[in-house]
Amino acid sequence: MTLHMTKTQKLLRIMGNNMVPILFLVICAFGIPLSGYSANFLASEIVIRISRNSFLIVSLLIPILAGMGLNFGMTLGAMAGQIGLILISDWGIVGIPGIILAMIISTPISVLLGWWCGKILNMARGREMVTSYIIGFFMNGIYQLVVLYGMGAVIPVRSNALLLPRGYGIRNTVNLIGIRRALDDLLLIRLFGIPIPLATLLVITVLCLFILWFKKTKLGQDMRAVGQDMEVARAAGIKVEHTRIISIVISTVFAGYGMILYLQNIGTLNTYNSHMQIGMFSVAALLVGGASVSKANIRNVFLGVILFHLMFIISPMAGKNLIGQAQLGEYFRVFVSYGVITISLVLYEVRKKRDQHYVGLQLAADQEALQ
Amino acid sequence: MNLQQLTSSAKGLVKSFGLPRIIIGLFLLSLFITAPFVGVNIGTSLSDTFNRFGMNAVMVLAMVPMIHSGCGLNFGLPLGIIAGLLGATISLQVNIPGPTSFLLAILFATPFAVILGWGYGQLLNRVKGGEMMIATYVGFSSVAFMCIMWLLLPFSNPTMVWGYSGTGLRTTISTEGYYRHVLNDFLSIQLTDHLTIPTGMLLFFALLACIIWAFLHTKTGTAMTAVGSNSVFARASGINVDKIRTLSVIMSTWLGAIGILVYQQSFGFIQLYMGPFYMALPAVSAILIGGASVNKASILNVVIGTFLFQGIVTMTPSVMNSMIHTDMSEVIRIVVSNGMILYALTRKAEVTR
Amino acid sequence: MKLALTRTFWFRFVAILIILVFAVVLFFIGKQHTVLIDNKTVTVGGQEIRALQLVEIQIDNKDSMELAARDRDKEDVTGQKHSVTVIYTDSNWEEYTIERTFEVPLMQEMVLLSIPTLVANPEADQSLWLENYEPPTYAVTAADREEEVIIDDLSVLLTDI
């Protein structure tokens, strides 16, 4: 009897810990038949979304390891990636060399921005997330200053296809025709009629292996220690501030690469919007995959991409078939994206408080036992 | 000796006033000084600034109770705005024209503000320490949720719903014929052709500000301040911390609701759907520019901050445009407002609480 | 900050240098050029060279194309060194094949390759039949109008990702 009870309890606990993915499974289970999409269509869409988004989401993992929460400052990396893409488009470098060159250009910018972001987050300890969020907004202003007023005026950009007619500033949309699907089409195979971009998936696999390897290195272990307890880590001789900055730098650089891969798949760059949306959607997808603010792994990334984007694809159609308004579905998915982040943040804080409470009780009990 | 005294007192002044505030103040002053030389009418500018001040001041005031009780900056202002929007739309649905509709809107908004604020307060009590991030996302998700509701709720006043389908509210609804400019035009003073002072709106703000000021000096008000400055001490002296915090959140939410109503009556339109999405950020940065910090704010901060922030927002486009023929005001606004929030979030002395 | 000339420093220095060299190499091999292939009657050095009636052109290993007299086509290529294969028949229905390699200067976005000139002087220097081409500016400005820049953060929320 007692054994049975604990089994139920166990099940309940697993359910409680995976509430968000389960909720999404339910939404998708109801939504797929409502939307009326074929399995083949959905599968090929999911493959596209995995190859498009997972690199960006993986870039969020390392700051979580270092205990800095969800790095909303990944938009900084996205901006750096976009600057790289604008420059190679202007120079007319195409194909795989263009993508690699854009990555090389984005790297120093990402490192600089990430280092600055890490410095500021060190000053705002305890509220890294809201600070990184505001940093994203702040840098958006600087990005606009550079791209809308600097490019063509201070930074040489000559192409008429990129510049606004007034002679400086980049247009709203930049056509990335030269690198469009360059990596995806490098090794494209069809499986049951579903196109699978092997080269992109290979790059993502390499990144995942890197993350797994990185967690085992000295630096990775240091980050884990800093993430668990900053003071203990400091006492153990780890340079806490430095480690935290490095984690943000790595995240920013990867976010820049991820943005370049993302845009080579899409093929057009929305100069003033693309980077802002990417932070929110990546964070939401990671959380949907069952990650929390303090714990995330690669499994969460892929589960998250699949579930989140499934919801994203089906909801307009489901809304249209259910109520007769596609717009309703669009609002619904925005609501769900934000709702998921809210729920995950609340759950994390509540659990943290409960754990602290438990530790306090334990301490009191120990003291009593001593007396 | 005099010089020394002067410099030290100047340093003290800078310290008490805060360097960013002085820079922003000087920037605004320089804008006002250059304005006449580049052909911008100073009367129009001042009049615009007063108008915008009145429109936004109540929403900035909505920051005060939550900062006082230690809930941090109210990034969840959109929740209050939604209560206001519900009040506004219901008032228009009841369809009583004229200034009465404004009172009705306040009346209808109040229960929503109290209920939403109460729930929001309960939530924030469970997440002490992480309020700001969660507040941001509570605001966002509630706005997105209401987007769905605006489409579905059974409103029927033809001025509000989409003409062709007859259901679902429009994205912008005119308050013409209802409460447009009821406060603006009340006792308004026309000084010159270009300079009008919206007395009614300013008086309304002054009234609310006085109420809040008076409240903060009552027993409950001082308890709120105590909770904000040291919650452990407050608990020890027998204050129900959670209850006080909830009260402060309800007050902030209600002020947010009133704030958007004041905004609408001057602006002339009710903005639904994604309209309230980013309304928290300007209000947050305004109070920070006024000298508030993450856990300290006064009515004076609200007045100074709103004036400086709205002054810059009004003055930069016109002055910049006539000076260099490019409108960089948007970039300046983004950098100044978010820079100010960053500055406040990273100040060491404020973190310890 | 004092620069410490340790082993680590030199490793990093060399690594950065290699990446920079690599970037330059990428610039060279990834640069896109448009080759305009022209089969028109031209005058070179006061001498008229008539267009060919029908000619088959292949650039590198891309699909070959057929050009009649006065035709013009284009091919996008990346990198500098390319080959061109021209197959044509003369008035006696005898088939000739000319194969030449040419090098596009790095900073020229568009080059014009004149087939009749190449056929007439198959051994000549490439500068005779390959020249830089600047697209006429009116073609660009005519389509241009002032564009409103949208920096609205909210529009992003409802777009597809």
C-alpha cells in the first residue's frame, strides 16, 4: 500500500516537474486535428524549424550553467550576426564562404558586447535576467544608431540595394539572396518526401557535442560551481566574476552564429526587427522543452523546438477552423509564448523559496540536535 | 575658502541630485535654449510638454506604491492599463455621452483593477526577490490574453466594433463625443496663440498625487514604507508584510488604470490589442530619471522625472529635425530611457535589501 | 595593461593572424561576379567584328547556353579564375571549339565578355574581350523612392518565425 502511494507520488512529482511540456503536448494533441494539416507537412516544417532555431537556443545553455538565468542578452549576439550579414551582402560574398565570413566578422563584435554585458550583469547580481532584458533594449538603440545612421555615412556601405535612397542607413529588409539556404542545400536529402538539410544538422550536432564536452572541462566545472554557490566557488579559488563574464561571452558569440544560420534559412533580414523577436522565442522554446531558469540541457532544446513550433504552426489554422478567425490563433500563440515564460519564472521562484525554507528548517534541526 | 565651500556644496548637490539627472536636465535645457534659434516655437513646445506631462504623470505615479513596499519597479503596469481599458470600453458600451462617461470609466475600471491587482499581488508575494522579471512577463501575457478577449467579448456599440463583421473591437477607438479632452479643457488657460495649459488634467494629477502623499503619511502608509525598507524588521514589529504588499500592488494597478484613462481623454483614442505592450518602460524610466531608485521613490521624483522625460520626448524630434534634418529622436529616447533603467538596476547600494 | 609576451600570447596572436588570413581568403573565393556574355557586332581598334550567327557558351561547368546574334545573357560566378568554352560553326558548317581561362579582377562586380572579339582573337590577352561593366545609374534611381523605416518593436510579435 505504501509502495503504491510512493509510486503515485513519484508520478505526481514527475508530472509537476514537467508541467510545461505536458501542457504543450495537450495543446498540440488538440490543435493538430483542428488545424487539418497533414503529418507530412508538419514533419517537414518541424525539420525546418529544428535546423533553423536550435543553434540559437543552444546558445542559452551556458549562462544557465553559470547560474545567470536565461540570457535575454542573446539579442546582442543576434545584432552582431546581422551586422556581419549586412557587410557580406554589401561586399557581394556569397555561398558558404559568405556565411563563414559573416561569422568571423560577428565574432569580435559579439565578444565585445558579451564582455560588456557580463560586466553589467556582475554589477546587477541577483537580478541578471531583468537586467539582461533591459540591456537588449538599450543595445537596440545603439544598433539603430549604427545601422540606421552610421552605415553608409561612417561605415562604408556602397550597395544601392542595401542603402536607403537618402544615401545612408540600411533598408527595412535586406535580401540575403547570395547566402540563402547555402548551408541547408549543401547536403539536402529527402526521406519519405521530407527534405532534410544534413549539413545544418551536422553543424548543430557539433555544437551540441561541444557543449557536452565543455561541461566536462575545467572552465565548465568552474561555471557549475559558480552557478551553485558563488561564495563557495570564490572560497575554492575560482575567479567568479571572470567566469561569469566568459559564460555570457560564449553565449553571445553562439547567438551571433545562430542568428546567421537562422537568417540563411529564412533568406531575408528584417534589419530592425529580426533580433528583437529572436530572444523571446528562443527563451520560450527552451522553457517549453522543460528547462527551468537554473537547469537546462540539450534534450530540453530539441523537445522545446518541436513542441513550441508545432504549436506555432498549427495555432492560426486551428483558430480559423475553431472560431473562424486566424487572427485569434496568432494572438493565442503570442499569449502562450509569454504565458509559458511567466509560468516557468514563477515556478522557479516558488521552488527556490521552498528550497531555501527547507534548508532553513534543516539548519534549525541540526542546531537543535547539537544542543 | 569661498571657492572651496562652493565646490563642496556643488559636489553635494550633484551627489544628492544624481549625475544622470543633471546631464538629462542640462540636455533638456539646451534643447529649450536652441529651440528658438532653429525656428521651433517655444510656446508650442512648452504646451506639448505640459500636455504630455499630464497624459503620462498618473502612470508614472503608479510606480510609487509598489516601489515603497519593496516590490521593485512595476514592469507589470500593462495589467493596470488593461483594467483601465476594460473600464473605458464598458463605459462606451453603456453609451452615455459627455463627461459622465469619464466618471463611469473610472467607476467600471476600479473593480477590475482591484481584482487583477489582488491576484497580481498574491503572485508577487510568492516570488519575492524576482518580482521585476515576473512582473514584466505578467504584463506581456496579460496583454496577449486580452488581445484574444477583445476579439471575443460581446461588445456591440458601433463606434467600437469592426464595421463589416459587427464583432471584435477595433484597434483604436475614438473617445470623441464621450470623454475626449474632458480634463484638458476643464479650466484650461490659453496664454498665447500657441501656449495652452491643460489645467484640469494637471489638477487631476495633483489631486491623485496629494491623495498618495497623504496616504503614505497615514499609519498604513508608513507601514508600507517600513516593509519596503526592511521587511524582516517590519515583520518583527507586527506588520502583516504580505497584506501590505498586496495593498500596494492593488494601488499601483488602480493608478495604472486611471493613468490610461487620463491618457486616452487627452490623446483622443483608446488603443487596444498590442497598444499597452511597452507602456511600462517609459513610465519606469521616467520615475528613475526623476531620482527614484529600485526601492525609493517620492511624489517629487514623479513630477521631476515625468517633466524631464516627456520634455526630451517632445523637444528632441522638433529641434533635431530643424537642426540636422534627420529624426534621431527615437534612438535618443531608446538609449536614454533604457540606459536610465540599467543605471538604476546596477547601483550597488540599492541591491542590498 | 602590460603586454606579457608569453607562449599563450603568441599562440593567440598566431591564431588571430590565421583567422584574418582565412577571412581574406574567404573574401577572394566567395566574391560574386556577374559575367555578361555578349554576342553583338563590335568595333575593336577601328575594325568591325561581326556577331556570330549561333554560338554555344559554357562558363566553368555550369549549364551551357546558346546565343543567337545580338543576344546577351549573364552568369553569376564566385571567385576570380574561370574558364569559358565557346563552340561555334563557321560558314562552312565546320565546328570550332575555343577554350580560354580568364581572371575577373576582385573589385569588379560585373564584367562584359564579348564573344565575337574572343572568337576573332582567340590567343589575345583577356583585356581585349573582357571589360568592367558599370550598370547605368538611371536604372537604379528610377525605381527608387523614399522608404519609411519601420522600427516598431510590436510588429515583430505577430510575424512568422
